[in-house]
Amino acid sequence: MDLLEQCKIIQFDDLGDKRGKLVVVEGNQAIPFEIKRVFYIYDSDEDVVRGQHANRESEFILINVSGKSKVRIDNGFEEVVIELNKPMMGLYIPKMIWKDMYDFSSDSVLLVLASTHYNGKEYIRNYDEYVEEIRGKEA
Ligand code: TYD
């Protein structure tokens, strides 16, 4: 399946007015899952690469609520790099997509909404193992 049909860039509504901006993200409405977990990544140096895993169970939304970063998504067949640079922009990542986050600006705050509670056992951290598993499924 086309990677950009699996992962979607979501433009959230701008509820801002002259007092400032307001963005709302509601589970099962603007995003296709119920939110069970929220975490955020900041103070990552520009030369750091985070992620480097795929998740068997979790779906995610990534939003750079401040600053910017890049996300490389990979479905085992193709890869795409997306720059997250607007608080109103979200990237939906379904299960079983490999992802790397890097090029963090010094003011980057990368907010992540997840469909699951944390379980380290659902992570695939070896890229060769990931590709083997995903290609086996498609075959
Ligand atoms: P890690 O998965 O390496 O972060 P990233 O994907 O951003 O590179 O997680 C770093 C540490 O935090 C690791 O010890 C696991 C822990 N952690 C939790 O306990 N709960 C969570 O929801 C997440 C994302 C990580």
C-alpha cells in the first residue's frame, strides 16, 4: 500500500481569534483513534536520531507544537521524509511503520499522541527484522 495513504498529514482546525491560536485534537474525531497516552520530546540536539523502531500495536499522531523536526517514515517498501513545522499539522502513523525523528530545532517540542499505554514489548527495534516481518506479511 502507498505509504502516504497509510500515514496521513492532518490539518487541524484553527479555532484561533485575535486573542491567539487554539488547536483542539479529539480522539476518534480529528484523529482515527482514542488517545491513551501523551508524551513529548524536547531538548534533543540537532544531530540526534530518535525513534528507529516500528510498533506492532500502537498508532501515533506527531505534532511539533513548537519549532520543527523531520520524520522519516518507512513501510518496508518505500520511505518519505516529512517536516513537522506547524502546531496545526499532525502526522498520523499507523501500526507497523518504521520511523526516525531527527533535525530537531533547538525550540522543538514534538508532541506525540498514542493509541496505547506503553509496552516496550510491542517495539521492533531491528530494521532487518522489521523488513523481514513486513515483507513476509505482504508476500
Ligand atoms: P524511546 O522509545 O527510546 O524514545 P524515542 O522513540 O523517542 O527515541 O524511549 C526512551 C525511554 O522512555 C525508554 O526507556 C522507554 C521510555 N518510555 C516510556 O516509559 N514510556 C513511553 O511512552 C515512551 C515513549 C518511552
